[in-house]
Amino acid sequence: MNGSDPDPPQPTRLTALLDEPSAGRPIDLPPIDARRFSPGWVLGRGGMGVVLQAEEPLVGREVAVKHLGETTSSQHASMLVAEARIQGRLDHPAIPPVFDLGLDREGRPCFAMRKVEGETLGARLNRLAARDSHAPAQRDRLLRLFVDLCNAIEHAHLRGVVHLDLKPNNIMIGRAGNVYVLDWGVAQLITPMRAGEEQTTPRGGTLGYAAPEMVDSERPPDPRADVYSLGCILFAILALEPLHRQSDGLLESVLRGADARPSTRPRGRGTPPELEQICVRATARDPRDRHGGAGELAAHVTSWLDSARDLALRKELARRHLAASHDHLARSTTGEEALIEASRALALAPDDPEAARLVRSLLEREGVPEPARAELEAMDRSDERTLAKAAAISYLGFLLLPLTLLAQGGANPWFVATVLTASTSLIALSVAAARGRGPSGWLWWSVAGLGAHAVIFSRYLGPFLVTPAIAALGAAGAMMHPRVRARRTVIALLCGATLVPFALELAGVLSPTMTFEDGRWWLSSSVSELHSMPTMIGLALTSIAFVMVAILIGSVVAAPAHRARRTLAAQAWHLERLLGSAPGQRDDR
């Protein structure tokens, strides 16, 4: 191959061991013109050959020339020819093109191809593993190179070629950041064989990256065997160590199958689950469970890279909104703008704990925003009308007292007229409020009316028989009113309506309604004569009325409030999940 050789060898007939129409037929290899290539130093050595750097003076470029080296095996010579012809039929930027095929000065085959410079993927992964670090940016750059690798293998598959020896040391990363697929020495054709022909190319590959079916069976080569090797390379990129380890028994690990989740390895922790799923599928024991081809595998990794870029952009936008939120907090006292910006940050990055904490604190700080107050006011008016309807129905029960007095006779007419007037006034007031036409202070008129009824019943049947029930039901209804603010005043008024008449009786201001003789308790009415049957009927009806009023309050007011509380609890639980913390585990700092 140099200019000092005066007698170049004559053409030699070799057999190309290829699964194609020319297989089994001799081909002529002419000697490579000594004037074309000037060999230089060794670039690398392999199992059956050596790669030399050479210069092509006529073109003015450096090339790589692969020789057989010291071996004289006819099988290796045929394999070198096969490699050159297979690599030469491929046309992809990641596959070095073949420039010439012929015989060197010793009469052995060699071929010239593009010289590539850089470092192997294996060396790059070893450097990262030695640092014991694998930043996401480094990982993503390697994944983009992996996509280019997959696309190159997909090109080979479309040309009917399977590589069968894909591993990190056969992948070169060029100085410009591009990727090259090297060493096609055991590649095979997957075009259909003709009758009477046999696949005679020796099976090869590297244990730990070769597919299981290429190790334990005589199955014909299939593109999914390369998919398995690509899956092993992807695992090595993510975990910074091989899928199959020598310590596990390499052959047994390949045949049995290994856990292909990179997160199970020390340097692979934090691997996104989507990439883990891709690894697991690509390295499935059964070829039918793998990706259909290298192109499909590349598409899945590309999809994840695209989503990762989108996620990175969303996080960057979230950081900007968080900064704007803090800026609003520093310049404003309302915090409304800050809450809007923090909410936008949380929407862009739901798993950002800072955004979740800020939104939670602002929600607790701001309370009810101004735009929502009108809606809440409308809800209060609706609840007030509902409560007024219940009150109107309940006040009908108070008419039982004057009707009972009139039925049994002997009642003070002024007393009966007062009761009828108070009851009908309360009913009319409540009906007007239920229609939204009641006076603004109708609640306090109702409380005053209930107090009056309590006093009336205390003079009719004593202060402790029916009066406390009236006061209790009135207090319950008042406490459920959405506009009640002075709750203590309501409680004081209704309790006073029960206790004041009793106190006045003790002081002798009012005639007593209760007397005790010989251990017996006697009730007497100061406003009406009590007759047994009408009084018992009146008490029974009044008791039933009180029960119905309690049921009415529960069904009209308490039941919807309970449903609203359950709804709010469910919404609060989901809000806590959205803000990044489980219920009961809030950050109170």
C-alpha cells in the first residue's frame, strides 16, 4: 500500500459470505492503487483486523483503512470483504462511507472509509461514572445522540442490514457532537434466502449487549435483535453501568433477563418513569414484546425529550411568575396580584413546593376576594329566604296556645288577643322576608317575638315546662341565620325570656305559677283556668309542633349546610393534593 512496492499483487478470487444473490460466487478484488493511499499510524485494533490512518494525496484528505492485520484466515478475509460491502451499501451521516475495497501489498483484502475522530460512547460513560455524577443536561445530550444512533440503525434495517454488535465501544462521538456507528464486521443481511442457500456468516456480537435469542438459538437475524442492543445502550446511558453485570453471571443474566429499570442502580436513581418503561420494553426477553424497530424506539425517546424540553420551559415560566408574585407582595398590601401570579406558577409547575406554599399562604391571608363577595352576598340572601320560610311554618305552631285557651274558656281576653297578635305578626314578618320584602331588621323582630312567646308560655304553664323549648328552637334558628353577628345578644335575650319571669316570681313581683306541697309539684296558670282534657291536648299538640319545627329546621337549613360542608371538605382535600401536600400534613411554618 505504499509507493515502494514495485510488484503489486494480482487480483485474488474470494468468496463473499453474504446472504444476497451474489452469495457463494467468487468476486475479483483488484489491488488498491499504491499511489492513492499513503498509510500512517494505527488508529485501533479489533478482533480480526487493524485500522490505520492513511492519507489520500489526490483528494487531500485523511481516511481510515481497515486491514486483516496478522491473521491469514480465509474466513476472516471473507468477513472483511462482507463488512466492506455491507457498510458500503449504507448511506447515512452516522455510518462512515466506504471509499474503496481491494487488496493490500500482501494480497489481503482491505477497505478505506471515512476517518472519524472523537471518543467512544463507552469512554464517555466511563468518565461520567468515575465522577459519580450524571446531570440531567448531560443525560439529555446523550439521549439526543442515542436518537441519532437509532435513526442510523433504522436506515440500515430499511436497507436489509442488521448490525448485531451494537455496544458503547462501537459508537463514536465525534468532535462536533455527532455520532458514528462503527464495526460492521458481524452485520448480516435480512433479505430472504433463496432455495438451497445457507446463512454462512458466523454469528457474532458481544455478550451483555447481544439479544438472548442470538445467544441460545439458531434463530435468523431480526431487526429486533438490534433493538435489544439499543435498549442495553440506553440503560447504560441512564444508569452509567451495563444492564448485565459480570457479578451476576453474564450468560445467566442475559438468558434469564435482568431488571431493566435504571432507577434500581445507584447512579440511575431519579430516572423518569417514561424512560424506564422504554428501557424495559426494548430489552424484553421475547422479541415480540420489544419495539417494532429502531425507528419506533427513537420516536419514543424523542417524544420524551420533547416533553422534557416543554417541562423545562414551563418551569422557567413558573419561576418568572413566582418572582413576579414576590415582587407584588413587596409593593402591594392586597396581595391579589401576587395570588394571580403564584397561581399561574402553580399551574405551570404543579410539583413546585415553593409555588404551592405561596398559593396556600396567600389564600389564607387574603380571605374572600372582592369579586367573590357579591356572589356570597347573593348566597346569604338565598339562605335568609329559606330560613324565613322555615320560620313562617314553625310560627304556625304558636297559634295552638291561644286556640287552646279559647277552647277551654276562662282565659283572659287581653292575654288571648296579645298572643294572637304576636303569632300572626311573626308569621307575616317571616312570609315577607321569605319573599325578599321583609324589613332589614326582621331577624331581631323575630327574636323579640320569640322572647315574648317564651314569657307568655311561662305565665301559662310555668317557666320550665314549654318555655325552654321555645327559646332553644328560636336560638337554633337565629344561630343559623347568615347575617347574625351579635350571637351573644341573641342568646342573652332568649335565656332572659326564660329566666326573668321565674326571677320575678321569686321576687314576688308576679304571681307564682309553681307551688310545692308534701313533695308534690303544683302548676297553676295566672292567665287562664286549666281544664284537664283541653290542656293535655294543647300540650300534646304543642310538643308535636316543637318536634316538627326541629325537623323542619334540620331539613331546610341543617341538611343543606351539612352537604355544603362535605363538598367543601372534598374540595379542600383535592386542593391540598394540588398544592403538593396531603391533608393533615400542611406546612404550618
